[in-house]
Amino acid sequence: GQNIDQPTEMTATEGAIVQINCTYQTSGFNGLFWYQQHAGEAPTFLSYNVLDGLEEKGRFSSFLSRSKGYSYLLLKELQMKDSASYLCAVDPTDSWGKLQFGAGTQVVVTP
Amino acid sequence: KAGVTQTPRYLIKTRGQQVTLSCSPISGHRSVSWYQQTPGQGLQFLFEYFSETQRNKGNFPGRFSGRQFSNSRSEMNVSTLELGDSALYLCASRRDRGGETQYFGPGTRLLVL
């Protein structure tokens, strides 16, 4: 099975950088997703890491280390609109669409 | 390309009733998954359909069921509603198999009174 852990909440100021860590235990997976979810809304796709390493996409970057069971999402130049929950999800190899989600990290951006 | 759509967006029912939610995937996507999201339990997988076949199922009682049509549209049904079924129900689609991005619809917010 997969145990996915991420911090419950993080607070940072506008313009700063925040790194959200995600650790997991899994027997096998295709890749790891990061989603952003604003209160009352659906999750929106941010990134999908299949290979080890860093993938950069504008202000957001995501990193994966399969050997260490570790991923992080890096949010740079924080804006107020980045206040949201960030969900880490493992895509298991044999579970047909059944993503395993962490509980989410609530990021609060302050002025 | 249009995103995943879900209807209705909001629904109020009373205990004991049944409800049907609908999901239309992104064009060309054949896999549709359903999730339930509540503040206490987070996002929990209900089931996944591909080519009208259920390929995977989560740990939910038999009151929760679903189906998929030949055009890949999917419905989920909850019978004999309970207060604890109040949640945001999310549908997600992907083209085919694992290793591809799964996109979520806006969700249906169900309130059971």
C-alpha cells in the first residue's frame, strides 16, 4: 500500500518561497502528482513527475526521488492567490485510476 | 478542448433518498474515476471505469454504484442516502492508463439533510 505524508499547514509571506515535502511508501508507482485545490473548488493539476529530478514550470517546480520515497513542490514568488491546499498523490502501477492522495498541505500566504 | 464537466453542481437531498451524479470526461479520455472528498477523510477513491467496465473499486458500501456509457460519460448513484454521504463528489478523467495525467471536474456538492 501507500502511506503518503505531507505537512498539515505552512505559512509564508508574499514574494517568499515555500517548499512542501511529501514522503511516501509504495510498492510500485507510475509517477507522482501535485494538485492545487482552493477552498470549495476541485483540484487542479500542477505537475506529474515520472522520472527522478526537478521539473520547473514557471513559479512552480516539483522534484522526485524514487529511491528516497520523497517529493517536494516548490512555490516561488508567492502570491496571495497561492493560498490553497496542495495535494500530493501517488499513481500506483496496477490500480487503474486509483490515485492515492495525501491529506493535503494548507498554504497560507500573508501580506 | 473542454474540460471535465459534472452535473449537477449542487444538490440537497434527505436521508433515505437516492441520487445520480453525471460526469462527462475530456474528449478522447476513456478512463473516468470518481472520488469523495470530506473534511475529515480527504479524497477517497470510489471507482474507476474504462470502456464501460469497472476496473477498480474503493472501500465504499454497495449503496455506491456507477456505470459508464459507450461515449465514456459516467454516472454514479448513491442509494438510501445517509447524513455522512454529504461531501464533494469529484470525477476525474484520463486518456487510458496509468502514467497519464488525471484531470478533475468541478465536482458536485451533495448535502444530505
